Amino acid sequence: MRTLAVCFLTAALGLFAQSDRGTITGTVSDPAGAVVAAAAVEARNTETGGVYQTSASTTGNYTLAELPAGTYEVTVTVAGFKKYIRPGLTVQAAQTIRVDAAMEVGSATESVTVNEEAPLLKTESGELSQTVATQTMDALPVLYVGGTAYGVRDPYSIVAVLPGTYFAPVSVGFITGTTVRVNGGVTNSETVLFDGLDGSNLMGQVIHQEMQPSMDSVQEWTVQASNYSAEFGQAGSSVMNVTMKSGTNQLHGSAYDYFQDEFLNSAQPFTAEPGYPNEHQRSQIRKNDFGFTLGGPIRIPKIYDGRNRTFFFFNWEQYLNTTVVLPAVLSVPTGAYRQGNFSAAIAAAGNKNVGTDPLGRAIVAYSIYDPATVRSVNGQSVTDPFPNNTIPVSRFDPVSAKIQSLMPQPTCIAGPPCNPAGAVGNYQNTEPFNRDTRIPSLKFDQLIGTKDKISFFWNATRTFSATYYGADGFPEPISDSF
């Protein structure tokens, strides 16, 4: 089975998307507390070098809106005052932070650097939201280790740590997803935005590992639970604002591997059958979720230097799952049955007599009658049983004989209730389960000026899988597994 999903997002102007940006606002005042008008305010992204400028109003208020999520340094410059510098400001998607600049009298060549944290109390809006950053995502156990189908680290799992949310993993075949409810709202009614563009249908809102982005391509995941802006009017219980990672001025990357092996699992006690090796106490479960990331400025020596302007970020994630399951006991034809000899069936039933035919002959349970001997006796149909309950091989239908040749011989890899010498319940074999999921993604960012930015994001999720639905242990093409 093969599943392919491609996500293609591009945005040139914030006008056409719901906001995935943040805002810095505040008031500029002098030492006496009086407002300072027309102060030059600048926010610089310390990772990309992007600069965003504005001026304080006549009331001393300023607002730097539509700032891409990241770390910023705010600078306020006014003639006759020392330069005000506030570094280390973390701007998150769809959130507003307040930075009030208290100027000090002095020369413009002097500066005052304030290193205090941004206030935790939100006073600029009534919305309630929680943001989970990259560092927290990497530390959370978002890779399921139970079962056979679960896999690929699920960004949705971070919702489980937020207050007021209900989160439960679900699985349909080899695809996993989640059931999410926020503040008692309708189940799975959230809106999911990727860099400001609606991706709710792509995520499926229930079974979404067909199309989910890689965990390491996500910069932060913001859940707006209530009182969010009217621009998110189509949302139900919440808005999940996902910011994808971008490159920075510094070339950086990472590599990772999350794995599970039955060697690391504890053995199940009291499960070994006499005569069978101990390794049957541990089912084979081998999972690897691995990949790498690489991001930075686009630079072509002697041709183009993209620092402070053009950036890329690439992520590759691949999930491999090799698991062996043990299906229920089944029945296959014995050697005698394959030759048409079904006398053992009569013996197994105890030669039970269930009546007489019109000729007064005994009708024995599990007898097989020759359709070529049908005749009428006193107005009743009479058929003779095959001698010794054996069908001549020459009478086999060619199609049936071919199907029978595909059936495996009786075998049991575990103990009772499977009995390879019996006529029924004589077959049990392992069924392999294999899954290969690949999630490449690529993002480009181009800073055009202080107000414009172009972003391109591409993500594809491909899954190749032989699932264990209807596992029976039979080989292809007669297996009902798929």
C-alpha cells in the first residue's frame, strides 16, 4: 500500500493569509514619565538580520506588527537621549508583547541596555494561548513505542501538555492521528494554520500522519484557546498556529534517530513453551525514526551573498518499522487431503452414522459423494460415496488444484493450541509488518525590505506499507493481508 500527500504553501503578502506573525508594542517616555513623540523604533531579528522600523506617535506609542516569529532586539533612538536597547525578545506567532522604553538624558552615542524579561501578563489582548517551542518539542516523548502501527513523531502530541485540552491517540491501520478537544469544545473542530495558511484539511484533524509535517521542521506550535482575533473566525474550539523553521545567517543543522528494538524490551514471563526457544518470549519490534536538518543563508561564492536576505531550511525524516506478528491458529490441507484422501475426516468424527439413504445404506458424517453417480431410485436422487472417502486426483478441478498448490504445509511455530499433525488448527506462522514513511520538507525565505517578505514551503509525506490487516501468515497471493 502506498500513500502520498504533498503540501505546497507560498505567501507573498500577509494580506492573503491569517497572521502567523507577532507584534511588539509599547510607549516611549522620558525620565519624568512624559511621553516622547516621533521616537525612531527599530526591531532587528538577531537570527536573520531582518530590520523592521516604525516611529512613535504623538502620544509616544509605537507598534511593530507582522513580525515573523523569532528573537529580536528593539532599539529606540531620540535626539538628546541615550539609545535604548532591549535584546532577547522572543516574538511568537499571533502574540503581542509589550516593551515600554524609559529614555535617559544623554548623548546619542551612549546607550542603555535593558535585559529584563518581557512581562508574562498579557495586557494587550484578551486571547488565551499557549506556545510550545522547539526545545520543548525535542524533549517531549512524542514517538509512540507501543503497538505496531504507531510511528513518526507526532507534533499534535504537544497539545497533551497544555491546560484545558483533551488528547488521545487513535490508529486506523498503519496511519495514526489524534482526537483533540479544547476547553470542552467540539472534538477535532480546531483550525490548523501553517505559516498563516489553512492546513486543517491536510492534517485531517483525526488521522493526519498521511500528511503531517516533520517534527523537526516545526519552529513552534501555538494553541489559541479562546478570545482570539476575528481574523480566525472560521475556527471551532481553537486555532493551532504552526510556524515552520527558517534558515538564519548561521549555517546550522542536526541529526537524530529515535529507535526501538525488541532487544531493549523486557521478556514476557511464563510464556515459553516446552521445546521452543526463549526468543519467542519477545516479539520482534524494530522501529527507527531518523533524519537530519540543514539551514542557513543561500550563498554562491563570488556571485551572491544571501546573508540578511535569502535563507533556506531543509529537513529529511524517515520512519522504518519492521514488526512480526503472530496470527491466530488456522487450518490448511494435510498431505492426505492434498491427495484427495479424506478418510481421516470420518475417523475424526467417530464414524458417526447420521441416517440411511433410499437404498438403506448408512449415511456417515463427513462422507464425500461422487456427483458422477447421481441417479433416481423410486423418485429419489441417490449418490454413491467415493470409496474410502478418497477423490481421485484425476478428478481435481485444475483451478482448485492450482489454488491448493499455493497453500503452505501444516506448521506451528508456537505451542498449543496449534497442532501440525491434526486435520484442523494445524497452521500458524508469523506475519511481517513493514512500514517506510518519508517526510522531506524545504523552506525558502526572501527578505525584500522592512515590510515585505516572501516565503515558500514544500512538504511531502510518502508511506509505503505492507500492513497486517487480516494477518494469517499465508504467503502471497493467497494471503488476505494487505
